[in-house]
Amino acid sequence: MDPIVRHGGRTHCASPRHERPEGLGAQALHAVPSTLLIPLAARAGGGRNFPWLDCHDAHAAALLCGLGADSQPYLADGATVLNILWRTALLKTWGRAFFARHPDATGANLGCGLSTHFQWLDTGRNHWIDADLPEVAALRTALLPIQHPRWRNATVDLSQPGWWHTLGLPPQNSAQPVLLLLEGVLMYLEPAQAQAVLREFATEAPRGSLCLLDTLSHLAVGRAQHHPSVGPTGAQFRWGLHHPDELTAPHPRLQLQALRSVSECYGWAGWASETCWRPWLGAPLYGLALLGLDD
């Protein structure tokens, strides 16, 4: 039986397969972890308004049902939905290109929320780790139990050093590189903590590894309360770029291979607007960066 039924643009559960665990749910999450609902709602229902960017997520709608969460407030924030679907499409493109070159490599999504990128990036040979704070990991265990020899859930706190070894990621001398996803994560850390995460990646990752992360302009820092989706969660933006060079400053091994701006979704008008504002923005208002290692 199909667990998801849609009526009038709303999503309803038609099967108890993803029942909401007692004591767990959206309202039980703290501020930053609760932002996981924003991309989950976008991937579940955003394709209705942006069909050319529909990511066809096989799990998102059922997970929303399992949480008992109403996606409509998030879907009403069309700009954020567009940003997330654009980001997802680019992550899939860059991720598939990486695993085409390294089909036996390891991928890790840190601060993963309830995302399931392995559904798009499974080569049949690679390994995947989804990791987040304990309260989110508990939700994943309850709502998305994984029984797969090459895919596992884990807990991680990126504000603390040593996470690379804690997760058992391949050492620097490994023959297989790592694809690291930091999606909707670093902007909620203090600048020194965000820099420490990038430094640990550069220090520990094997040759050929890549880090994919989204970025904000420094002008967004301290202004999350004005964001229509993030504001109600109580989370705050704490790290943003004054200049793209800040992405490589934490370690000489870091190399910026690409920095894309969401303004490309808005055609020439978006490009012209960001070009005019770039002297004040310093970097894309919202972008996706691809960091490699200069070996």
C-alpha cells in the first residue's frame, strides 16, 4: 500500500509504516536541529512548484508523516524551497561525478538531518555515513532504520574537534578519498568552529577528497530571525563569508574548485542583482562551494 496520499496539495499518511515515535518529533528538537524540517519539506513537496528541480526524493514525504509535521509553512517560503532544490541538484551532480571517478570511496553527510542522499549516490560499491547530533540520530534510528552493509547512521558534534576519527573516516594515507557533505551546517557554527571543521577536513582527508558546503554572505550573520523558515526555529546564522578566500584560509591544503551562486536560478535578473551587490555581499548571498585538496 502506498504510505503517502496527497489531497489538495497536502500530504497525508495512509499507512502506519512510519508512525511517529512517542516522545520524538519536530517539537522535541532544539533550535538548530529543528531546521532539518526545512529541506525535508522542500524535497518532499517542492517539486510541485519547481518541477524542473524536483529531486524525486523517495523518503522525504513518508518521513514528514512520521514526524507528524505540516510541510505547508515551509513550502510557502518559495525562495527557500527553490534554494534547497537547486542545492540538492548540484550536490547530486557533483557527488555523482566524484563517485564516477571513485566508485569504492566513502561519502559522509555531517549534520545530515533526515536527508538520504545515498539514494542518489549509491554506486553499488561505495560506503556512506549519515551523522548528526544525538537527538537527530535518535529520530533517524526511529524513523529511518538502516539495514544496509554499506550505509550507516552515526552521531557527531562538529563543534568539537576529533570528529574525523570518531566517525572512523579513512586516514590521510588511504588510497580511497572521501566525499564530505556539510549541507546547512557551518552557518550555524561560530566562525572559529567553522574554520576548525574545514581545517580538520584538510588535515585528515586522503588525497582526492572533496568537501561540499553551502555558504552565506556575512551580511546574513545575526539576521536569521528575519528568515521566514529559519526564524521561527530560533536558530541563528553565526558564520558567513566576507570573501571566498576565507574558505581556503584555515589550511594551505584547501583549494576552492568552484563556488556557485543561487542567483543563477533567477536568470539574468539574478545575475545582475548579485553583481551590483557583490561589493557589499563579499560572496554570494547564498552559494554552494566545492573544496578540494591541493596535493
